[in-house]
Amino acid sequence: MSAFENRLKASLDKRKEQGLYRTLKAPNNLIDFCSNDYLGFSRSEELKQRISQFSVDDYQRLNGSTGSRLISGNYAFAEQLEKEIAQFHGVEAGLIFNSGYDANVGLISAIARKTETVFYDELIHASVHDGMRMAQAECIPFKHNDVTDLEAKLQRADGNPLIVIESVYSMDGDFAPLNELVKLCSKYDARLIVDEAHAVGVFGENGAGRVVELGLEKDVYARVVTFGKALGCHGAIVLGDELLRDYLINFARSFVYTTAMPIHGLISIKCAYDILSYKKDNKFKISNLYSYFKQKVKTIPELSLIESDSQIQSVIVSGNDRARQFAAQVQADGFDVKPLVSPTVPAGTERIRVCIHSFNTKEEIDGLVNSLAKAIYNL
Ligand SMILES: Cc1ncc(COP(=O)(O)O)c(C=O)c1O
């Protein structure tokens, strides 16, 4: 083996020794308590039918999109859809990206120039980190959801401040203190960027997200909404004003240098939004179910939950090996849960993240909680 291959192998061996080796798993038939398909849209017959019945000229004509949006891959349909989605979320404009990862990387790297300083919550998603790696701005973390820590850091900022947060955090399921953050932004003339990946579909009128739920549309500079979670599709949109959209079309590298999303993807997104607009009961179903889950878990003192009022609930089982063993036991009972281990989460807060969906039943939740209780006794 060459020195290069030896290096690759040594890195993988090290991961194995640390218990952090990743492998791809085949799909299973367990009850889903781990996917981001919060509203069951990815498996929805109604959505499938709408998509197959949808008629638009380009749909009949094209398989792939043939090029980037700027060269040959743009459609009137994409631009119209961007307008409709922006309107749905109560904002002027939007620009579709091929994924949430691309949206965050493109947005942050494009707008955070030397003249800016980025302040980011320490639990922000990896895609924002990667955007910051490509950005020219100084990037400063603040303690999770800690407005006091953020303010202390803002006072010392040199550049124009950009604050990047998630409205519902993917690891802990807790909410960002959006109202307080907005106040801080107006005090320090900062721009707030909110990743709504885990909020859309679940919070706000028609599932339009936490920013809409709190009436902060005008106070937030940009939002990232992803289509691969509650909407059951793929892709993402950056929402903001026309100036931002125009700027991203020109400077967001993950928008400029990639083949556009094919028309099929756009149609799926359009149909998912149509369903979101008229089907209001999903949101209530899911909130009833995660409240039910919390209530049940609280009857078992040995199970320790991270405080969260969302569909993302985490049972702490500290230690990587313990978290893995715990998850394996629950999986053996037929429930698909996954362990989150350090360094993905801070050491000591290793956990089983339970995602509740609108299609889960109370009986399934009863079964899951019994299994969690059994597993914690057996550890
Ligand atoms: C908070 C957050 N932002 C962005 C992303 C990336 O979105 P996508 O999966 O569409 O690339 C994710 C998904 O893992 C996420 O959890």
C-alpha cells in the first residue's frame, strides 16, 4: 500500500478504535422513530398521486435539468415556485438550492465577507460550519441559546454582526429564544439568520415555521428552509429580500457551480407545499403525540429527557458504548432509534434521539417507552 493509502487506512482504523466507525445500513422494517419525515410526506400516497398527476410542459420534455440555473437549467416553473414559497413564509423572495447543506454553505460563505463578524450558536449544524470555513469573516461561537454570552461577544465585535441560529435545534429539539435574539439584533444592528430545517411543517400557521409562528418575518434577515424533512422531498430555499436573492445568484458558489434541481424535484416540492397549505391536522397530530411521549417518559424516573417542546426528544444515556447498547436493545424490540455519540454531541450527553412523527400511534409510543424503560434497567 502507498503512503497515501496507508494514511486513509490509519484514519479508518483510528475511528474503529474510538468506536466512531461509520457504515451504511440497509433499510429495516422497524417502527420509525428516527427519520426526519415528521409528517410522513415521504411515504404519502396523496403526495405521490399529486406529483404523478401534475402537468407542466417541462415535466413531459425533460428528465435532467441540463445545467446550472445560470446556464441552461432554469425554468419559469422554478422562479414561480420560489415566489410561491416566499409568499407562504411571508417574505419577499427565495432562491432554491439543491439541499439544505448547499443552502447554508452558499449563504454563509457568500455574505460573510471580511467586513462581517459571524456569531453562531455552538450547536449549529455542520453545514453552517462548512459555510464559515469558506467565509472570509471572523466567526465566533456563543453558548447554546445563551443571549447573555452572545451580547457580551457582540459588544466586542468589529465587523457587521451576523447571527446564525436554528429555530429548533436538531440535536436537542429545543427552541432558540427568537424574540430575545431579535431584540439583541436591533440593539446591535445585527442581521439574524435562522435555519428552520426542523421547524417547518411542525410549527407556525400551516407549518410555515417558528419565525411565522412568532410574527418575526420582518425581523429576520434570512431563513433557510429545507424540503427533505417534514416536506418529504429534497432541496432547500433561502428566504430573504430581492437584494439577497440577487446577491446569492451572483456569489453563492453552491448555487452557481452546480446542475440545477430537475423539474421532478421542483414538482414534488410544489405538491408538498400544496398539501401543507390545506392539511392542517398533521401539525396537531404531531404535537399531541410528542406531548404524549413526554408525559409517558416522565412517569419513569430512570429516563432522563432533554427539555424540549418539539418532535425531537432525546433520552440521555451517557457514554458512547452505553448509548449504542441502549439503542441496540430498543431496536431489538422493533423500534428504530439511533444513538448520538460524542463528539457529535458533547461527552456526557450521549443520547437516543427520538423523532416523533404524525403517523406514529399512541400504541407505538407506549411500546417504545416500555422498551426504553426495559433497556435502561438492563444497562
Ligand atoms: C439544521 C439543519 N440544517 C441543514 C441541514 C441540511 O439539510 P439537507 O439534509 O437538506 O442537506 C440539516 C440536515 O441534516 C439540518 O439538520
